[in-house]
Amino acid sequence: MRVTMSYGRSGLDVEIPDSNLDAVLSLSSLPPIEDPAAAVARAISNPIGTAPLVELARGKERVCIVICDITRPVPNRIVLPPILAALAEAGIGRGRITIVVATGTHRPNEGEELAALVGEEIAGRYFIENHDCRDYDSHYWVGASPAGIPVWLDSTYCNADLRITVGLIEPHFMAGYSGGRKLVMPGLAAFATVQHWHCPRFLESPLATMGSVEGNPVHEEALAIARIVPPAMIVDVTLDESNRITGVFAGELEQAWRAGVEVAASAARVPIERQADIVVTTCAGHPLDATFYQAVKGMVGALPAVKAGGTVIVASECAEGLGSPQFADALLAVDDLESFMETISEPGVFVPEEWEIEELVKAVRHARIVCVTSGIAPETLDRCFVSAAESVEAAVSDGLVRHGADARILVIPRGPYVIPWCVSGAPGTAQ
């Protein structure tokens, strides 16, 4: 069977043996909204749990609109104009509005990339700045979280008297789902705050996984931190497999996000009868599969679908290589993953970008990971504790040798956007 996988901008067609294929797992079909801009306008005029945006905006002096960075396919060109129009209706001129890119610990988005992110017109008319998690002078100390995490947040965001976030609700391999509180934490947090949050204390919880909200300590801490300096309104969307808007959820920080999560979960949770010997997956294509750092999400997202000791084949372009210099240096310095875990589990020990390496550990503990990529040399992949393959077909052939000619295969073309749910209740699967 020929399957088109999300890979880079153009996709990747692969052949999977029909006799071994159990299923191709895709998002459940939700109808795209015919006029999404009008849907955004309606949502901000009739929000969940708060007053309409025009009313919230009247009399305000400084407005901060927070958007996701380039690694998230948020349709800002559609979502931002109705928000900006509502602010103008409330008498707020362009000079009083700052758009902040919630980079978290990622690199800044500038130039052509920024224009691609928001559209040339908005990029040319509004002041836009990138959050810089390592510039502590651009943050305010705002207190500590319930779990004792020291919290510094972006000063532009904190100084605004009207704060709006614009995000995307999709499965997240640590926090359950993205969007909502994540625009603030980790989106606008200082590096030390993120480091205290993304650590074994929280990440080793079995509830810190895709699709898990209740009792998930990663989600709960992010929400508690976002509430310290909350947005007046969030505007989150859900998307289909073609990145068309299927829902708009505007309103109070948690109430609107929860409404969006219900819709996202209805599309993302896909039942499977049994775990497979081999899972072929991706990191959902551009823009998410630009780095190996992000490709880890595809690896971890496939774990509920694969047997312990099975094989996960991840096709990820990784056009920008491993990721940030901090992540690359930290990963390539690791000689033994279990020793690494022992080290970062010690009180007071922090390694830059340790959380993504910790998630990689979860993947390689459970399955053999094979990476198909044009962006990273095979010898470098070997140092990243994964195997390299020239093609998905070659990796599948090797997997059939390893697991037997009758090995079962599951394919997830959109990678971490799908949550496999094993209805048989096999150990280690999402329920």
C-alpha cells in the first residue's frame, strides 16, 4: 500500500507491505469552518467565561498579543486580523499593541520567517518581538509556583494591561495538549523557569504524556504559572490534517482551553486493536519536523502503538539538523542514557535542554528507533542513540527481518497529532 507521510513541505510517499499492514491511523474527520475569519470574530465577541474582547479592551493602554513560534502551524493570518479589528474598534491604535512570539527556549523568528508567521501586512505594520528566555533583564520575577518553581516571565507581557494569547490545541507529548496556558508557560518563561519545570520530577510521571490532562503535573504546573499573570483572553484553534481550522475557542484561560481540548481529543484519539511490532510515523512535516529535537515528539507519540522491544521508524526531514546548539551539545555529550538520567535526577543538577533527551530516553527504552532523514548524517544519528535508514522501505524490510515475516505494522502519517488508543488495554498504551 502506498501511503503519503507528512515530511518536510512536500510529503513522502512510502510503500508498506499489504500483508503486514494493520492500519493507517489518521485524525478523525472534522469539517473545516467555511469562513474561519468570521468564526474568530464571533468567538471573541461571544467568548467562554469572560466579556467580549472589545469590552475588555476599552480604556487599556498597552496590549500584548502572544503568538506561537514557527514550529506551530497556527493560522495567524486568519486569526489575528479579527483580533486587531476588535482592538481598533475599542480605540486602541497600532502603536499601543505589541505582538510577542512565544519562543519558549526555541530560537527567534525574524525576517522572511516572521512575515511567513503573521503575514507581510501585519509584520510591516505592527511591532513584533521575540521572547528571549536567556535574557533575564527582559523578564520579571513574579513569584513561585505551587510546586516551588521560581517563575520569571517576559516583561513586555507582564507590563501590558491587556494580554491575549493565540494558539493551537493539539496533542502534546508532555503536557497532554498544547495551547492555552502553554503560550505563557513555557512560551514566555525564562530558561531557569523552564528548566525547573521540564525535569524528572514532573516528566517521569506516567500521566505526563499525550492526551493526559487530569493529574498531569506538567499541565498542572503550567496552568498554575500562567495564572500568576493570566491573559485576559485566549484564542485557540483546532486544525484538520490539512491545517484548516475546525474550531475556534476564545475566552477565559482554562474554560476556553478545556472546550477546545474536547474537540481536539475527539479527532486525535484513534483506537487500535493491538500494539504493532513496527510503527512507521513522522513528526507531522513542516514546520514541526525541522529538527531532531522536534522529531523526538514523533518517537514518543508512537509508543502507545508499538510493542515493547518493537521498532519505531520516524521519517523527519530535520532540515535544520539536531536543533539548537545547546541541545546538540548536550545530546552529543551523552555517552550512556541511563547514566544521564541518574545525573539529571540528582537535586540541583540541570543540563541545558535535558527534557528532550529525557523524552528520547523514554522512546529508546521501549523500542528500537530508526530515523529516516535527509538532514542528519548517519554517523551523527548513531551518536543520538537511534539507527539510520536510507528510506522507510529499507527500514521496514529490516524490521521484518528482526520481528519476523508476519510482523504487524501500523502507520501514522501525521505522527504526534494522533493519539493511538489500544482498546485491548495492553500494558503501556494510552487509555
